[in-house]
Amino acid sequence: MAQSSPLGVFERWLSLWVGLAIIAGLGLGQLFPPVFTSLAGLEYASVNFPVALLIWAMIFPMMVAVDFSSIRQIGKRPKGLILTVIVNWLVKPFTMAALAVLFFEHVFAGLIAPDDAEQYIAGLILLGAAPCTAMVFVWSQMTRGDPAYTLVQVSVNDLIMVVAFAPIVALLLGVTSIDVPWETLLLSVALYVVVPLAAGALTRRRLGAQGGEAAVSRFITAAKPFSVIGLLLTVVLLFGFQGPLILAQPGLIALIATPIILQSYGIFALAYAAAWAWKIPFPIAAPCALIATSNFFELAVAVAIGLFGLNSGAALATVVGVLVEVPVMLSLVALANGTRRRFPA
């Protein structure tokens, strides 16, 4: 599988590339505002075409890597999967929503207008309800995790996401008194989960028929740079769209990042400690905790744009999630590798 190959230059220095993409987006947005205004206008039913294409470029190679036939291995070692599912779907969305409400309706209440606070809460809810699909393979590889088991976890998460993401988001947005446009939400799930999953499965099947797993691995390896380039160009576009707001209120980024960082370290601590207490072997425990921590920010960004618009506070909150995700996850990878010996072999 592609996960076993060494990390490429893009993955190894991903934090640097994301940082440069943010700077580029902010600069280009200020230098060429008509261009970004035109790109923002290329949309239908609240779905922006340039962003949609880039998100597809991001997630499609990783969807090809998902082997749904690997689900039959669940019965052999169920603990890691059970823990991941519980944390991802019964804990994480609700703790993220609680932190969002705590900070933006109480702690930061005097710093942010109520209407803006609702938007940031919505964006954080979208992040918390979208467990990672693509970057999971990178984090698993960096901890020398079990690649087959990681595939099982991703496959099951994707299957659950197809049916659970929209209802959970709608429930949590409803709790925070934000109107939910169901048509746009379901369209976003179809565009960014169902269709890419189906296309990835068909592509994997065809490649497997032609050349087996070696052909699948070659395809994923060849497509991986396009995935990261898609991510970086998406960041450029999003920060170009949001540039005026960010430059006018640079402290706002720190405010939005605060609950995201607390959520990330808290969820990792919960999942990692539970894996240790349950005596789950490290090659399963580390990816298990990292999967529970990481977010499918591609989907969160896409749905935020679809639901609330490119220039909304919700979209900005999910973009800040992209900014926070990489350095936080790299620090957790280092923590996991440093505590490897505390787990059973």
C-alpha cells in the first residue's frame, strides 16, 4: 500500500507549505481582488466550482486507497475500531459543539458580535462532526501504524459518515438555533463523501483488475502530489476570499483557534489513554487516537461554504481548522512516537 512508502517532500514539510499558502492567499487577495471576486461568483446552489474541483483533487486519491473489503478483518481485533467509532461519533462532535458555545457565547462574548459568534460556532461544529479520511494515512504512516487496520477504520468511518454526518450537524446546529438548509447540507455530503467514495471504489476495482494491489499503489503514489497541491490551492483561495476580514482582525484567528486546539489535545488524550488502559497494541492505538483527533477539514470547508457562503464566519472557522490541524497533529505524532514503549507490542 502507498502508506508504507517514505513521506514525500510535500508531506514532510506540510506545515511550511500550508503557511506559505496562507501568506500567498492573503497577498494575492489584496493584490487582485477582482480575480477572487470572480472566482467566488462561480457557484451553483451555494457550491463554489473552483473550490469543489480542488477538494475533489484533495480527497480522490485517498478515497482510492480505501479498501472496503478490509472491513471483514474487524472481528479479529475489534478494540481499536470500537474506540475510534465511539470517540468519533458519540463524543467528539458534542465536545466540539460544547467548547464552541462556551468560548463564543461566554468567554469571548465581549469580543465578538453575536451574529458572528453563531457563524464561528457553526464552523466548529462542522469540523467536529467530520472525522478525518485523507490525512489519516499520513499520520498512521508517521507512527508506523498498522496500514491494514487504518484502512478498516477509515472505511467504517466513511460508511458511518454517509448516513450520520448530516443528521449530527443538523442536530447540533439546531441546538445552537442556526437554521439548517437541508438541501445544501445533503448535497454537500453527496458531493464530498458519497460521490468521491463511489468513484474511488470503482477506480480501485478497475486498477485492481488490471494490475492488482501494485497498480493501486502506483496510482495513489502518482496522485498524492495532486492531493497536496489541491489542499494548498484551496488554502490560497480560501484565505484570498477571507483576506480582508483576517487582516482587519488578526486576533480573530487566535480566538477561533483556541477551542480547536483544546479539542484536539483533549480528544487525543481521551482516546490515547483509553487505548492504553484497554491494552491495545501501539500500531493500532496510535492511529486510533490520531484518527479520533484529526478532522476531515476538506468536507468541513466544503459544507461551510455550501451552507453559509465563501465569505462567512463559518467558512473562516473551518479554514482556521486547516491552519491548526497540521502543526497540532505533527506534535501529537511526536508525542505518540515518544511513548511507544508504554504500550504492548
